[in-house]
Amino acid sequence: MSIRRRVTIVGASVAGCTAAILYAKEGHSVFIIDRKSLNDYKINCTHFIQPLALPTIKKLDIQEDLEILGATKSNLDIHTPRGCINHSEVFSHAINDVFGYNVQRKLLDPLLKKKMASFDNITFLERFHLKSVERDQYGKHKILIKGDSTELMVESDLLIAADGGDSKIAKITNNNGEVVKSGKFTFFAYFTGIPFKTSKHWVLNNATVYAGALTKQLTLVAFFFNKKEINLWKNNHGIDSKMLDFLGSLEGMPNLDKAKRASDIIWAQNIDNVYRKCYHNEIAFLGDAAMKTDPVSGTGCAFAFKSADLLFECTNNFLHNPGSDIKEGLMEYALKFNAFFRPHFEAISSTSKQEFLRPSDENFYSLVHKNKIIGKAYLKLIYRMISPKEFQNILISNIGLPIE
Ligand SMILES: Cc1cc2nc3c(=O)[nH]c(=O)nc-3n(C[C@H](O)[C@H](O)[C@H](O)COP(=O)(O)OP(=O)(O)OC[C@H]3O[C@@H](n4cnc5c(N)ncnc54)[C@H](O)[C@@H]3O)c2cc1C
């Protein structure tokens, strides 16, 4: 059996669902599949959504629902070896203006799928996976998809790969991308008895720790250590007390007498950074399928929202005009994607491959900590609200010296 739609999307997670909803709001017919089931959600995620995502969340009309579900408005205090960069100090208590969300994926992913279900022009098939991608003589894409007992051919004007960091479409089309290895591994768990309001991030010499409030009772804690330390943690039977001892030694950590692990420990050993072509073989790549970054940056979901929004903005008008050539919109997407995301990728991946802090990093943190304007700009960079270049300009003009 063969089906035709304006837009076909493979992967119904943050990037895929965002794109589906934005196109459907404009009246385009959308076909979207996921190999997992409707109620599945991403487990390997620490649930911090950067402020960068807020404009797209508003556009999707899901902000109110997110808050009703219990998403916590969130921002970061960053504890460095040279002092704390405190969000409410540098933003003068402006939590209502600059914030992201701590929202569990078990809430966010079903919400996005529920939103998709409210559009008659979106067809979503769960437990369907991609088998092959073809192009006909007119350049239109056809994908063959397979469910439990059915195979379908789907043809569309725009094919979108939103199938995550291990993208099968990228493999089929040899869109291998550039890989920057991370020097770290990570593990995280949920705890009760750690009373947190928003999120904190500790930058230590050989580790990074993140803690974020998910509900009044539940706090997620993630550890990022140098890869050489994996056996020290993974083969350790007393890991709970080791984690709590480590947390107890961190500046600004509340009293941990009642702290208790409330979930399994989730490990992620491959957290390498990958940058692919976001427009390749006439296919648009979104989210992790286009760019995967070390989770220590906590940026993947916001980047998934942003890339879907960017693609939509660049191609929507072309889809409204059947005579026009959508390639122009896809080329514009590639230009804008690279201009926006590449500098963030370079900054994140260069920190990611480092195993230890360097003396120059400590000097840098000292500057960021002491100067409120630089501190504010630094948090805006971490929230991905400004580019590394804009941050560098603010840094230079506020210390009067060029930096490397
Ligand atoms: C340990 C860890 C912690 C993280 N913490 C954070 C965080 O705090 N904040 C943050 O913003 N980001 C975080 N991330 C990153 C974030 O989880 C991802 O960036 C985000 O989920 C990317 O969304 P996506 O839609 O691009 O891809 P994914 O969420 O990976 O979704 C891809 C979808 O495609 C489907 N799929 C794949 N192949 C096929 C196929 N062949 N056929 C059909 N369907 C297919 C999958 O089932 C899946 O639903 C973390 C990542 C890790 C590993």
C-alpha cells in the first residue's frame, strides 16, 4: 500500500513531534512514525530544558499544559572552583523573564504526542520502523516502513530525519558526520530527601555534577567523571554512600541526612559529540540526528526544539506554494543551522573532550565570578540564548583584553 503526504517524519520524540505540530498548524498533511510505542519516552535524559526552547514551547501551545503536569521553572547556579555564578544575583531575581524547565521525559514525550493527536492532518503510526529510503525520477522521496504485520510506502515533498543520534537515515545515506569524543562518562539517579528549588551545576577539577528539582520530593542528580574513573564507580558495591559522600562535599548542597536513592542508576558511557549535515540527499535532519552534544551541556532537547522550528520557518512557505522549489528552503535551513549551531557545537565539544580543568579555565571562572556583566553573559551562553561569539565580545569589552 502507498500513501502520500506533504511531510514525512521518522522519529516521534522532541524534534519529530515539534516539527509535526508546527507543520500541521499551518495546514500541511504530516505522516510521522516511531519504532517505539505511543507511551514510550526517553529514559536517558536528565530533564533540564534550556531557556532557548521557550519561544518554540510557546509556539506549540504546550506551556500551560507543561506547568499543569508539574514542570518546574528552572535556572542554574554554577559552582566553580573560583566561586558561584548565581542566577538570581546576576539576573536580579528575574526568574520570570529568564527560565527553562525541569520536566521529566515521562511527562514531556506523551504531552507532545497528545498534542499531535489533536490534529486531523497528522497521521502517527507507533511501532513502525524505517526499512529503506528511495527517490523517484522527480526527486520525491519514498520511504518503506514496517509495522508488526504491515509494510507501507510513503511518498512526500519533504522527508525529515528526526530519528536520534544513531540515525538510521544518516547511516543509509552515509551522512556520517564529524565525531568529537568525550573524555567522560555519566550516570544519574533520582533521589528523595534533597530539597532543591531549581538546578545547580558544579564544575570540579575532575568531574561535573548536576542536580535539578523535578518535583517537591524528587531531585535528579547526574555525575560526569573522567573515563579513567569508570571502574572506581561501576564496580563499587557501596555506590550509594559514595555518591552521597561526594554530594555532601559540594558547596551549596543542602543537608543530606534524609537523602535516599529512589531509582535505578542509569549509565551512559558513549556521550560523544556528533555533527552531521543537516541537509543531505534532499533530506532534512533535526535534533540529535543532526547534532548530538555531550549531555553535560544539557542542551539536546532545546536544540531539538530549535532545529525543528528553524526548519519549519525556512520551508513552510515553499510547502504552501506547490510550484516552488523546496530545495531553496532546505538550503536556507542548512545555512541558518550551521550559523547558529556550529559555534555551540565547537564550544561544547571542545570542553567535552577535556579530562581535567586547566589553569586557564580556573582564571576564566574567576573572571566570570567576579564580574556581574560577564557572569550574566556566561549564563546566557550556557542557556544558549547568545552565541559563543556574542559572549566573547561581551567578555572582551568588559575586561579590555582579547582572549584566546
Ligand atoms: C545521559 C543523558 C542525559 C541528557 N540530559 C539532557 C538534559 O538534561 N537536557 C537536554 O536538553 N538534553 C539532554 N539529553 C539529550 C536529549 O535527551 C536528546 O538531545 C533529545 O532527546 C534529542 O531529541 P530528538 O528528538 O532529536 O531524538 P531522540 O529523543 O533520540 O528521539 C529519536 C526518536 O526516533 C525514533 N527512531 C529511531 N530510529 C527509528 C527508526 N529507524 N524508525 C522509526 N523510529 C525511529 C526513536 O524511537 C526515538 O523516539 C541527554 C542525553 C543523555 C544521553
